[in-house]
Amino acid sequence: MVQNEPDDAVRRSARTLPETIVERICRLACVAALAVMVVVIGLDILTRSLFNFSFEISDELGGYMLVTICFVSLPVCQINDSFHHVELVQSRLSPRGRALSHVIFDLLSFAFGALLLWQLARFEVSSYRFADRAPTYLATPLWLPQLVMATGAAALCFSLLRTLAADLAVLRALGGGAADDQIAKAANPETPEF
């Protein structure tokens, strides 16, 4: 297993793309949301323990910040190749097969991401049109956290398109199946040719 770790690191770093302004803003938004969550929850803990008083907004703001972190971190994770992979299948494929599976997976991911973006945008417009508000002390307009969800999904679609373009470039660079045959022949010289 120790031998596979450098190969895994090389494979992951080969799919890692440089950050654009979109991913950088998303990463900074995640950091800011985490900082806000820590401050609000810490302040609520402090006021409860010292003054037996609560602002009663820490649950609501903490939930909004958690939603922000969940949706806005998606493009950052995509560009850094931080999502789980089925290594059992990927390790058995040829380099071209691996590249082709990445392209297919990127296409499927983009289709689902675009569908998610469409539904979140519809949901957000509906909440804005009907002026939905949270039934809490803050009475937050619900289109605000829903806007963050749609923005995160849009940024994910952007990052998926970048990943798809990079994986298509890898697939084109690998060329046809002749390179795979040469690699397989070099790996197994005793395999008879038909």
C-alpha cells in the first residue's frame, strides 16, 4: 500500500486545476462563513454562560453559514479534485479508459449540476416573488440563503466545465487506442498477438 500512495498523489495532482477568481471567491466565502459561525456561536455560548441570556439567532445564522459552506465549497473541491473516486475501477482501466471515464463522469456531473442550478434558481425566484420569510426573530427573507445555494451551484457548473475541458485535453493527448495497445504489450510481453 505504501507504493500506491505516491502514484495516487501524482494522479490527483495531475487532475488539480489552478484556481480562477471564481474558486478563490468561493474559498474566501467559505472561510468567512466559518468565521461568522464561530463568532456567533461563541458569542451565544458566552452570553448564555455569563448572563443567562441568549440572542436566539445562533441556530439560524449557523444554519445559513452551514448552507453557505456546503454549496460554495463545491467548486473549490471540484478544482482541487477532492471528491471521492472509485479507485477499484479506475486502477484497472488503461490511461485512455481512465481519461474517458473522467470525461463521461464530468458530463454526467455537469448535467446534474445544471439541473440542480435550474431548480434552485426556480426555487429562489419563487421565494422572492412571494416574499417568503423565515419564521424566526430575524425574519430573514428566504431568497437570501437560497441565492447562496444557486450561486454555489452556478460556480460548480463553471468548475465542472473547466474540469471537463481539461479532461478532454488529456483524452485528446492520449490519442487513439494504439497507445494503449503499446502500453499493454510492454507490460505483458508474453501475450500472444492475434
